[in-house]
Amino acid sequence: MIYYLLALLIVLLDQISKWLVATKMAIGESIPMIPNIFYLTSLRNKGAAWSILEGQFIFFFIITIAVLIVVIYYLQKIGRHDRLLGTSLSLIIGGTIGNFIDRIFRGEVVDFIHVYIIRYNYPVFNLADSSLFIGVALLLLYLIRDSLKKDRKDGN
């Protein structure tokens, strides 16, 4: 149950932050938070990361439903028994639903987190994207840890 509450918290924070950006900032407006490092920049994205597959709503709908079914299945089956896996799957669920809500109700995703890493202008993203990224990173850590456990168990 705690994992679903985490996913719900992610969705709520994501949607509140996007609502604030969408209602308080003009598209293209940028507010420096830490000059040359971190800005709030109001953008819209009709595709996936970096605007790839723009306008492919049916594709995103099918993929999103499929991903949610698989991730919830694994959360129910094994994720609730392992804190790292459960947390990673919760973050993936929350991020997936956050962007899915945007696609359904806005027809586009609200992006607003804009960072510069050294001199690299990183593409603008949102809290749902961050949740997905962290969730996938934790999932990779889980898989590595699980693989190492199996190797030790097998005597390799």
C-alpha cells in the first residue's frame, strides 16, 4: 500500500507543479532561479523525451497502458516484498501517470525544469520525467544487486 501512496504523491506533486506553471507562466517564459544553472521555463511537449514521436497520441496511449499493467503486476508480485524494487516501480508508476494525465487532458505535456550542466543546455523536463528517470535508475540498481546475489548464491 505504501508504494501506491508514493506513486499518488508523485502524481499530485507533478500535477500541482504543472498547473502552477501552466496558469502562472506564459509559454516560453523563463524565470532564473540560479542564474546559468537552474531556470523555470514554461514549455509544452507533444511527444516523448526531447519531443520525439510528436503527435503520436494513440501510440503513447497504448504504450502507457501496457507499461502500467506490467509495472503494477511486478509491484504486486515481487515489488512489495523488496523496498528498492517497490520504490523504483512506484516512481515509474507515478511518473507514467503524471505525464499520461497531461496527454489526456491537455494534449501535451507541461515541462518547466530547465538546467544547465556545465555548458550543456539540458532539455526542459518536469517532475514526472524526474520520477521516471530515478525509478528506472533504481530499477537498474535492483537488477544489478539481484544479479550479484544470484552469482554469490551460485558460487560464481
